[in-house]
Amino acid sequence: MLSREHYDEASRLQIFSGCRPETVAMLLEGAFLHKFPEGIDLAKEGELPDFLHVVVSGGVELYSRYRDRETTIEVIGPPNVFIAAAVVLDRPHLKSARVIQPARILMLPAASVRKALLEDAAFAARIAVELATAYRAATKDLKNQKLRTGLERLANWLTRRDSETGSTHRIVIPFDKKVLAAQLGMAPENLSRNFATLARFGVKVKGARIEIGDPVALENLAKPDPLIDDPSS
């Protein structure tokens, strides 16, 4: 059961915007707000969902395995909901989720979520927005993978990350480089080669720290497209 402090904090989250107070109370009655360390699994591919997860802080990696291979599908942060489709349909997860940066996660019982969808139009609208946002993100990622070279994908990731962190032209990769490689659809050794190629565009790499010496040259290489790269489009 949530403490009064956690209840008040959770009830202010975007997912409850416009919902009836009784809907919020019903959803939070069996909810949990937990802190999780890096590496903890939150959902497993192939299993039915018990909860709808909301990232309150930190970061979560969505990933999948096939035989002896594993790949990162997406890395998400607050205030995003993840793997909502499995909860809505009561179907097995198509991907797994694990904490990639120490995180606080709100866990809403899946059965209560499905009940609220039928009873509260505002909550159903919020979930529709979450599903539509996830669909558009997946479409953008597919376009990024199919229409760009690995070097272009990396250049765009660096350009976008720099913009998101204040355009200081000094960024830190917030997770392991092999996660970044998988997210960008390349092997770790190809990521290393692409970083080496970007040296001619002023990119300097020291561990997880990246310095962009010529942001104009990097952006000219990246050629960002709002229909792929802008999260608000």
C-alpha cells in the first residue's frame, strides 16, 4: 500500500490527468511505488503483465532475446509508461524491461487498469495517447534503422543528445556503450569504428564522455529530420 506521501505524489502524475478522483483511488489502491537498483528486471518477454509500469525517475531498457542473441529496443525515462499494449490486451509481453539507471517505478495493477479503461473516458484517453506515442516512436526508429547508415544514426543520436542536455557540446553516454550500439542497430565493434570515423567531424571520445568539437559539421552529416528525430512530432 502506498504511503500518504507516495499516494499524493503518484496522483499528480501525467497519466492521471483529467481522471475522476475515484478512478485514481481505485488504481492506486493496489499500486506500489518502489526504488529499483540498476539491473533489476521489471517485465519478462513472454509473460503476462501483472502491472502497468510508470517511470517516475531513472531509466529503463526495453530489450528482447532470440536464441543466443539480445538487443536493446528502447531506453526510456520519466514520465513514460512502458509496455502498455500488453496490459490493455492482457497478452504476453513482446519485450523485457530492466532498470538501466537507478529508478523509481509506479506499478499499477493490470486488472485495475483494464477496469479503469472501461469506466473513465479521461483515463482511456491518456492510455490512448501513451499507445499512440509508443507507436510513433517505433515508426521513427524503424525509419532511422532502414533509411540511414550506422554513421548517420550515431551522428543523429549525438546531435539529439547534445540538444537534450543543454547544447554544451560535451555529453556523457548515460549507459553502457553496448546498449547504445544495440539501440542504434549495430554491433559494438561497428560503434567503435563509427566513433573513430567521426573524429574527422570533431568528435572526441574518452570512455563515456564525448566532446563535439565541430557541431556544425556533425549536424551537416546527421541531417536531422523532425519526422524521425523530434520526439514531439
